[in-house]
Amino acid sequence: MNDIMHQAALDIPLDERSRYLRKMAVKTLESGKRAHLGSAMSIMEIIRVLYDDFLQYDVSNLNNPNRDRFILSKGHGCLAQYVVLADKGFFDNKELLKFCHEDSILGGHPEYGKIPGVEASTGALGHGMPIGVGMALAAKLQKRKSRVAVIVGDGETNEGSIWEAAMSAAKHKLSNLTVFIDYNKIQSYGFVSEVLNPEPIADKWTSFGFAVKEINGHDVNELKKQLSKLPYRNQKPTAFICHTIKGKGFPFAENDPTWHHKSNLSDADIQKMYDSI
Amino acid sequence: MVYELAQKDERVLFIGSDLGPGVLDDFKKNIPERFFMEGIAEQHIIGMAAGLAFDGFIPYVNTIAVFLTRRCFEQLALDLCLHDLPVKLIGNGGGLVYAPLGPTHQAIEDIGILRTLPNMTIVAPCDAEEMKRLIVASLQWPHPMYIRLAKGSDSIVSKPELGFEIGKGIQLKPTGEVLFVTTGITTQRALNAAKILVDEEIKCGVFHMHTIKPFDHEGLMQAAESAELIVTIEEHVLNGGLGSAVLEVFSDRGIIKKVVRLGIPDVFSEKYGSQDILMESFGLDSETIIEMVRLRL
């Protein structure tokens, strides 16, 4: 099953919008000369579909209490979120060109209070889900229809706090909470199956009380279709096991653990990225 | 006390981990939607409290002090302090209260580690009456706050007529040639010592610093001005606690004062017994305080 899903994620071509967002990402990291490229490219389509087709928000009224919340718990994948936020008008595209500069609002991990649209500062792993549970609970208590979406990394699920939060989400029947597990199968040191195997991943989330669906995390149409069905169960939070490819869209980086994070990117590296798109 | 707050203010909610049976039953019965017992999951509880606070709630989180500080330090730093959210942490058994349970349950470095966190407020009331005043004041405090609880049956020495303001020390006894600077229940120890030393014609003042962060620099400077000897007394390791904060104030202002710090040395406790026995073994009883004054004045 995993092999088939993984191959499908590898094989699916990227459409024009996905390639456009990747071009923006390369421009962004070109100015910072560093990024978690692999970690950001595996979640690009998930974030794109969330902001294009799912999340309810108004860039002219960011504090609207009825808005949906999105938390990128794997904050190191922020390059994908930055380009989508800029593209959707949360801030000026020019900010991307200051990525990781001294006076930039955009650092190597997303910060609440600095970046319009970022709901919580993340970067240390295992924090976004507990915060997301709190936000989903707050929406229920305040009888708001706000939904909460959280992206966690597959490596991030090594953290015990993820499972503490999962138990709590099920206990409180948070059907307004959706967790996307970015199952790109690679963490910093290497393959998750070797570092700390998350399998049986779908069974785990099911047993923790989630409605679980495995999908191709780069299939835009499939993502849209499944998100339109939420919540799957009225009394349960949802977990999408998103089969994704680390570095998707950049063949030289795909499935290569060394592209988890790179600093001191050379002009040749950047050119190679542009050439790939 | 949190129940009374919750009755008056719909933003207040209670989150416990796995407290004893019957804790806050009235709260649970009458306001069940704002009462949470979330299990032994302190990292999650702090993050969840942050998420609720983002949307306007004021969570009061309660569990044993060591688990509320050691276990989830990163969550305190990032989820609460980095976002500067008004979550209130009530730590049961601050200091050596859980003496018989051993070092796993003794919160002896809680103040020191939390002092290092920007936006964190730290308060250690000296008795149950002061705790009541603190809880009322805490509701409007817009930052994360750690409240270090004692066992709850300590003698009442705080005085309502002296008021209570977060971040403002209270001069419980006017400064003499000696000034005791205290926090939590070391205030009672100091008052006892001061009473006995009067008979030896040694006048000792007591400056009770219920709030260790933000630290009342001005209040301390005024209280300490005429004292020949300052004695800081804390139920906490000497690294990074009240005594360190006092030395920092003097050092930063270039003021040379004779300061003696009494507290727990750089060790874990090796004995059980009771809070009083352990405090005595670490020299935090009135007799040792008196001896130290006689020796150093």
C-alpha cells in the first residue's frame, strides 16, 4: 500500500500553479541562501489547497474570530507557507526577497505576531497539535464554526506530545480539527522507517480515535475532493495520512535526505532549482 | 478560588492533569464546560491552554509544581512565553512540601528556571490569605504566570491593610540593621527570627517578595538602604533564585552590600521526613537564620 501510494505521489505531475509557487519558493530561498527545501516541497500542495479551497479567512480582517485556523506544526516547512501567504495577499511579495535577513518578518521558522496569517510560532516540534486542540476546543466552547487544520511531519510524530494531543482531541470529539501527516518518509537523519518507524501509521491514528484517510498529498484534485467531505465523522477529529515526496518538483532533491535542510546554497544550486521547474 | 473567579468571569477555565478525586467538584458540577481534567500529559496541557488563550480564554492550569515546570519547560517557553499569553500556572507543593516523596517531587529549581523566560511572571505567596488576593489580581494580569503554592496550612502573616500588587514587594517589618528578604513561606521563618532577635537588641526588617519576577528593584533598594546586613531566605536552590536576583540588583547598580544567601545548596535532597525537617537540614529554620545573623552582623 505504502509503496503504491508513494509511487503515485512521485509520479503525479505538477500543474502550472504548483510550478508557479515553487518558482516563488526558489526566489525566496535565493535571497536567504538556505531553506528546508525538501520539507517544504512535500507540503506545498496541501497548503495550496487549504488556502485556495478550504480555509475561510479574510486578509483584510485577519482577527475575525470566525476564521479558520491553520498551524504549520512542522514549522521548518515554512517556505511553502510563506509563498502561499504572499500569493494570497497576507503580505507583500517583496517580503519574500528578505527571507532570513536581519530585518525580515520571515525567518527560518514562522512567528506569530510578525507574519500576518501565522496563528502560532512553531519550529520546535510537537507543539502545533496541542495548540490546535486548544483552538478547536475554544471554537466549540464559543459556538463558532471555525475549523482548525494542522500539518505535522512524519518525523514529528516521534514526539510524545503529538499523541497526548491526539488522545485529547478524540476525548473532546473535535470534529472541527483536521491533522495532515506529511508522510514523506524522511526525517533529518534519514528514512523514518529506520530512525523510528511510524508504522502502522494509519492504524495508529485510527486507534487514537481519528477518522483516517490516506491520500496522495500532491494530488490537488483529490485533496480538494476529500476536504470538501469534512468532517468524515461528526464526533471524531480527522487525520489525513498524506503520502508525499520530500523535495517534490526538484528531481535532484526528491527522496534525498540530504535536502531536508541546506544552508550556504550556491548560485549553481539555485540555478539547478530554476532549471527543474 | 478559581471556581469563584470562573463564576464571575466566563473567560476563566480550569485545566488539571490528574489531581486527587473530588478536586473542585463544585466547579465540575456547576460549570462542566469550563472544567478539564486532561490526564498525565503536561506538555499537551500547556499547548492546549495556549490554544484556548489565543481565543480569549484565561486558563488556570493546576498540577504538581515539578511536573508543571520541569516536564513541559519548552511548552512554557514557546507556547506561553513567546506568545505572551495570559495562562496561569498553579504549582502544588512548591519547594520541599513533598519532602516524603523524594527529589522527583520537590520543586527546588522552579523559580530559577522560570526566571530565565521572557514574559514569565513568578509569584510565591506566603499564606492562604495572600493567595486569595493574588488570585483576584491574577485575572487582569496579561502575561503567563507561575504561582508557587505552599502546603496551604502555614500561619497567616500577610496583612490585608498592606495591600497586594503583582510585582511589588511588601515591607512586613521595618528595616533595622538587618533586612530579611524572603519569598513564600520563608517569610514566616524570617518573622520568627526577627521576633527573637529583638530580645538581643538586633532589629531585623522583613521584605516579603511574593513576586520574584518582575522583580521589585526599587522596593528592594529602598528597603535595603539602611541595612548593614541583607539575608535572603529561599526554599530553593541557591542558583538562580531569590538570592541571585537580589545580588543582581545590587551588582547592576554598583552597590556594595553585605548579603548572605540562605537556601538549598547545589544538591538533590537525600532525606525524607517532612518539609520542616528538610528545611532545617538545609539551614532554613529560624534558629539557623538567627545564628547566621549573629555570625555575620
